[in-house]
Amino acid sequence: MNALSVYNVSKSVKDQDLFSSVSFGLETGEHMGIIGKNGAGKTTFLRLVAGQLEPDEGEITINGSLRMAFLEQEVVFPQGCTLRQFLRLGKDPYIDLLRRYEDGEASLMERLEALGIWDIETRYCRYLDELDVHEDLDTDMEVLSGGMRKKAAIARLLAIKPDIILLDEPTNHLDIPAIEWLENHLGSGTFTVLLITHDRYFLDSICTKIMEIDRHRAYFYDGGYTSFLEGREMRINALQKEQDRLATILRRELEWLHRGPKARTGKDSGRKQRIGEMLGQQTGPEEESRAFSSIGRRLGKKILELKGVGISRGGKELFEGFDLEFTKGQRFGVIGPNGSGKSTLLEILTGNLSPDAGEVDTGVNTVFGYYDQMSSRLPADKTPLEYMSDIGAQIVLAKDYVVTPARFLELFGFPSSFHRLPIRILSGGEKRRLYLLSTLVRNPNFLVLDEPTNDLDIDTLRRLEQYILDFNGCVISVSHDRAFLDRTCTELIIMPGATRFEGNYSDYRASLPDTAPRKADDAAPARDTRVRERTKKGLSYREAKELEQVTADIESLEQEKQELEDFFSTGEADIGGLKQKRYKEITEKLAKLYPRWEELAEMA
């Protein structure tokens, strides 16, 4: 069944073309990833599909029988909003009915029951729990970390059980277990998904199609990220061959055109017109942004040493007695759940935060390049040109290569049309790229990167990875991007506890007893499968609550199943086969719930 159709859609912003004549269709259950450089129009395209913007040309059609939900990049909520209230801020017809009922429209009760809307909060709480957000629903959203807020937004989106899901950078700020949970949930469901992400493992895991926005046009590839790379290489090679063929023909034709008037007399009058057309067909390769570069500073004999460092937050010990001495060329990755102290460790390393115990000894020649995850050092009201000019009237990229700030911006993907725009109106990815450039151009010899992959396009991300591989100083990166960790890190620090592991992320994942990601399933949350390994009798508090919920779900589903069987016995027509489809869904859910209920009941 067709879920959504896009026909001949074009969009411009501030007189600049983003994309034109985009057409495709998505069938139910298909997952499409959108790839393109920062500023190419990826988020704008999602907002068109979501109905937040109107296309300049073309049509977008959503199947009227399907419900759509949109996870935007930023998690927005009013001051004083609690986790409970955050659920009710969701932009969905079902949540709107719930709000209206709670505001006094008692007549909506039967409709809420018929649509199963009462279950939305139950699912919301279950997803929060599975995503390791265990705070009370009356907790203020303000006190939650960026990762916790993102998890709440994902739980809210999934709780309404949408058919079509739009995701704009869903993995930003999430810890790796949560990313793997989301991968599994999307992959095991019947959702139709349209998403933007820089996470290459995520794209490879769940996407059945890729749309690339390149030079204002859209290109489509079957499969995930690996298939996209293969297909893109073939497309570029074919384009180059066509350009080479045109260049050869044009060379001969231009030789003819440049002869004297006498030689052209009586010749084909349309020949000059065809030459003009071929000149128009020559595109030439778009100037690529320069690879990141800077002059490295010399490191001293002593770089950075941590001696017995420890710290607690909110009564929770993050790590203690941590010793670490950095040597030239080391590349550490820091991983762990949200709130486990990863960013806190970086703050201690750079001297921005004093530990509760221990000592941090920094070498006199050590110069940090600290890239924080919020780009907090960017002045929103300045222009990119003013910002880079504040760093220096001339920027040294190599021993014999000095450029002006304006030329520097052009080399790294900011054309002159961007130079005098206020930074606040740049896209999230453009701001992050500008901030990254300003960090690297100061020529540090110790890079401290906190979630460097958030909002960066894949092209910029690959160039950052190459910069790190070529960097002759020290690097420590907090990241949830598994591909980035695999490529750039030789050692890991695992939080909480700050334990060291020699190897990259894939090495670490393979070393764990259970290398399968947590399974996300409505009937059997993955965290509960661990009870099979327990020898202790009796139920924990969570298991007791789960038994109560599973029992209620079984009773509700069995009642609905009986009602459907009664309907089938009447011989009435099942228009569209919707009741048969629902009967099959109920049967499959009960098949999963019964074994779990028996297991919990036996333990009880």
C-alpha cells in the first residue's frame, strides 16, 4: 500500500534553489534515509512532508488512512514543563482528544476507549523505562540532559503508534544503547520511515532506500548506506564519462567555430546552436571543500596527567581514583549512557571543572582545542566573516599557505553569500561546521571533542575523521557514533567508572557477553529477558508492575478478539479487510504475551 507520494516538488529559500523536480513514492514499511551536505535542504524537505511548509511547485500526498508523526531536531517545551505534560504537548489528533477530555469534554470518553487512547501514557512510560529514563513523570524537563530529553521525545512519538514516522537527526545526543534500541524498534515494526541522519551504521541497519540531495537534484539508491556509496560512485563515474565525451566533441566544434568567417560560410546554420547547447550541458565538478588542515604545535614531554581523580554528581559517584597519563598520538573515545559523566570528564581534563579528589597536571606546551556539544562559544549575532576575522586577519593553513578569513570560509564550504549573514540563521549543521573550523584553525595539539558528529553532514564527518587520523597530537572524543569511534579511536574509556579498554568500539562490542542490541517489542521489552538468568525467586518491583500490565493487556486483547470472532460469525462484510488484519495482529500479540505471563506468574 502506498504510504506517501511526492510529485515534482521544488523549493527555494531566500531566492536560492534547494531542490527541484523531486518525485518518488514510499510503500508501507519502507525506510528512506536522506543524505546531503549541510544546507542542501534536508530538514526543509522533511518539513514539507510534515505539512509545516508548502512547496513552490509540485504535490505531496499522504495516505489518508495513515497517521504521521515528526521528530524534529530540537526538543522544545515551555518553562516548567514536566515529563507528563510533555506527552500532552505532542502534535497528534489522539493526544489532542486526550487533552480535550482532560479539559472537561467528558463526552469524549467512549471515543477515547474505542481508539485505545488510554494506552498512550502506558506506552510512553514503558518506552521511557526501556530507554533508561527512570525519572518520575512529574520531573521538570529542564533538569534532564539533552540525551534524556531526546529519549522523552522518541518515547512520545512512538507512544501514539504512528504509521509514518519522520525523523530529523534522531541519534543526536542519544547514547549507543538507545540508538541500538531505536534501530531494533524501527526495524521490527511496520512503520514507514523517512529520516535524516549522519549515523552511517544507523542508515545501513534500517534503510531500504537512500535519497541524496546533490546540486539541487535528488538521486535515489536501493539499500542502505553501503549500497548508496557503491551507487554514488557509479553515478559520478558515469557523469564524468559523459562530461569527457562532451569535452571531446566541443573541442572539435570550437575549433570549427574559431575559424575565419569564410570557413563558416555555407555551413550548417544549426551547428552554432548545437555548440551552445553542449556548452550548457557541461556542468564541471563542483568545487569541493578543502580537507581540514592546520599547523600542528609541538607537544612537550609532559602532556596531561590525571592522578587519583574522582567526582560525584547529585550524590552519584561517576568515577574515583582514576589515573591516566597521555602520550603523543593517543586517540581515546569515551562512551557510556547519558548522564554517566562523559562530558564531566572532558570538563575536568580541560581545567573547566575541578574534581572532588585527585590532581590534573597539564603540560606547559599543551594547547587544548575544546569542541563542546552545544557550540556555546558561537556569537549568534555576528556574521561568519566577523567571527573568523576575530581569530586573525590572516589564517595560516600550512607553512607556506596563508589566507584571508573570507578565503578560508570559501575553502571550507561557506560561499561569499554566507559571509555576512548572522550566525543565528545558519542551519544546525552549518553552525557546527563553523564552530569546528574555529576550533581547528587555532592550531591545538590536544583535541577534546564532545559529540563532534552531531548535525554534521557525512562529507564533513569523513573529513574530520581524516584530520584526526593525520593529527600528530592527542585526541579524546565523546561520541555515540559507532562508525566514528571505529575509525578514529585506538582506546576507549567506559563510563561510568572510567575503565579503560584497548581497541575501538567494534572490538569492545565483540568483547561483551551479549553482543545483540536490546530488543524493542511492545509485548516483551528486552530488559526483562534477563530474568531468565536469575536464580532468585520472586518478582522485583518492575517485574510485578510488568505482570500487572501484561495481565491487563491479555484481558483487553482477548475481549477484542472475542468481539471480532462474534462479528465474523454474523457473515457481515469486512470492508477493506481491516477487521481481519486487526484479528491477525491481536493473535500475534497474544502469542508473545502468553509465554511472558507464564514466566512472570511462575516466578511470582
